[in-house]
Amino acid sequence: MVILAKYIDTMQQLIQLVEKEKLGSQLVTQHTLIIDDKQIIHGALFFVKTTRKTFKIMVPTPFYETLLSGKLTIQQLLKHPEAMLLS
């Protein structure tokens, strides 16, 4: 429970930081697929750069596919229900 609460706080802090820096409408331009040694794709890792640091957001298979099919903004990525902030 504590870990989940910490995750929610951290993700909320990132959302607030993105809003403060007015980055929400910017397109996500950097990502990589997460592929294991058997060539199975497990999701995608998206990189969101702020003035503080670069954050890594993971979206599992098959949900990442719809995100990559169009122009993805930082706000859309962070609000996606399957998005996970990696520390």
C-alpha cells in the first residue's frame, strides 16, 4: 500500500511539473520498444524531458501500439491508464 501511494504521489508530481513547465502539448519524440531475448515485445518505454531530468514512462503491450499510431503528446501519455513511471 505504501509503495502504491508513493507511486501515485510521484506520478502526480510529474504531471504537476509538466503542467508548470507547460510541456503537456509537446509531442513525445523519444521512445524504445522493450524486447526480450526471444524477440517478444513487452511494451514501450517513453522518455519525457523536463528541466529537472528525463523521466521514463513504460506502457505495456498491447496498449503502447495505439499510442505510437498517432501523434502522442506528453499529457496524453501521462494520463493513459496503463502508463507507469519508472524510477
